[in-house]
Amino acid sequence: MGLLGDVRDILRSLKHRKPSKVYCPKCASPNIHVSSGFDYWLVPVKYVCDNCGYVGPIFMELEKEESKKGLS
């Protein structure tokens, strides 16, 4: 089930993924937040960085790498 198994593994990892911390794409600061309460449902999401003043729809996420068991 090569391809189907791979897709199933990807969907399973997305479904059970914990929320990750977001960072500013300009200065890598964790002090970034959504610009208003209307974001997500009325207007496109905009993030605002408190450190450098970045405003935009792009942000960075950091995820822990999973260890590859059984690979040598």
C-alpha cells in the first residue's frame, strides 16, 4: 500500500499534531499575534510582530523533529 500508506501516515500526523509556537518571519521573535478578532472568519489573517513591526499573513512555525527509529 505504498502511496496510500504514506498519505494515511501524513493525515494521521496532521490530525494529532499539537499546536506549535509561531514566530515572526522577519526577526524570528515569538512576540507575534493575530491583528484582530475578525481574523479567521471575516478577513484574511494578519499577524503583527511587537518587536520589529512586521504585519502580514506569513508566520514561521517550529516543530520538533521525530526520531527515525530503525534507520541506520
